[in-house]
Amino acid sequence: MSETDKVFTGSIAENYDRYLVPLIFEGFAQDIARRVAGLSPAAVLETAAGSGVVARALAPRLGRDARYVVTDLNQPMLDYAASRQPPDSRISWRQADALALPFEPASFDVVCCQFGVMFFPDRHAGFREARRVLKPGGSFVFNVWDRIEENVFANDVTNALAEIFPGDPPRFLARTPHGYHETAVIKRELNAAGFSNVTIDTKAEQSRASSPHHPAVAYCQGTPLRNEIEARDANKLDAATDYAAARIGERHGSGEVAAKIQAHIVTARD
């Protein structure tokens, strides 16, 4: 994973929440919130919380006396997430590295992470840390995107950018968000970190947008893909976004568009 794959700065956080969250994240956030709340946890830790879409879905489902710690490595994203959350004394916000969590062992009933483990530079360390801070019998619940070919808009954008930059195509989406999808590998790495009971469900949904421009902006300007585009040509971001939108329009139509998205949902226990 490139260092730029972890950089969510400037307007990326706002564009991420405005465009990408409704496009692909909200449905899966509701799903992971239901799964976590169904475990009736008294203490929840969320890692790699991003712009807070899971927090907004999960907090209303938790008990009145629950403790919910929301963390992210990226302070601008965490600040943005906190700004979107209604005041809630049960929630605390803390900048934290999922690979070196600043919490005592056996502190939480559930650790959850929505589409974050793909960004861990050392997943074994991240999985070990999740297990360390879980109470005996606790659950680690997370999701990851399936391969990019099962996530049509992401694949469309990647293919469009390869036409613009044929000598050095931006591969962020295929490399990182969609780069950790093999279920056998996921199970093996969780087992190596000490989780003996691992279940994986695969869930497909429809991603919908009001126009082809929406997914183009979401991916090109709401993710670190923006950094890759600007590294190749600092003046070409808008043109690249418009080209990706045009290619999506050619495939899906010029009005409201819809396409498949697919992810794996993982629950790991001792």
C-alpha cells in the first residue's frame, strides 16, 4: 500500500461524506450497526471510523448506559465525524492507530471497523490489537469490499483513468479498498492473530446515484485516488473526473444510474 493511500486531507473528507457515503457506505453501515447492536454490548470500540457513518447508524441502537469509543488515525476525518454526530455523552472521540490501540486489555465487548482493515499497513498487528482489547467472548466485526470487478462504479472509474493515464494508470481503488477480498486469506490471518471462530457473509447491494457525475466525483475527489490523479497532473483533476463521468454515462445512462456493489462481512471471536 502506498503512503498516499492513507491520506485523507483537504476537501477529501467533505467530498467523501457528501458523495461516497450515500453511494456505497450507508447500506453497509446500517448492516454492521444491526450486527453490533444485536450483540447487546456495554462497551464498543470503533476503529478507522472515517466520516462517522457507522457511528450515526449505531449510536441510536445502543443501550442508554453503553460506552462507545470512536477512533480514527486521521484527525481531520475524526473531527468531521464528530461534527456530524448529535451530542451524546456515551460517545468519546479519540485519534488512535488501530495497530497500537491506547486501551487496556479486555476493555470492550465489541470492536467494529467498517471498510478500514484494508488500509492497515500490518493487518496482523491490527487483528492482534483488536483481540487484545476485547473482553473474553467478545466479537470483532468488520467488513471489506469484494474484488473490484464486483463493484461496478469503482471498476468503471479505474478503467476510465487508465485511458487518461495509460503509461501509469492510478490503481488506488483496485490496490487498497478492493485489494483484500480473498476469504481464505482473511480467515487465515484472523486465525494467526488468535481468533478461532470466524464467520464471513457476502452481501451484494445496488449503488444508486442521481447522475454519472456523482460516482465520478465520489471516487476521484472523495478518496486518496485524488492524490494519485494530482500526482500525475496537478491540473487534470476536474478533467479526469468529467471523463470518468462520461464513461459511466456511456455504460449506465445519463440520468439516474445504478450498479452492483459487494462486500464481505466478518465476525471473529476467540
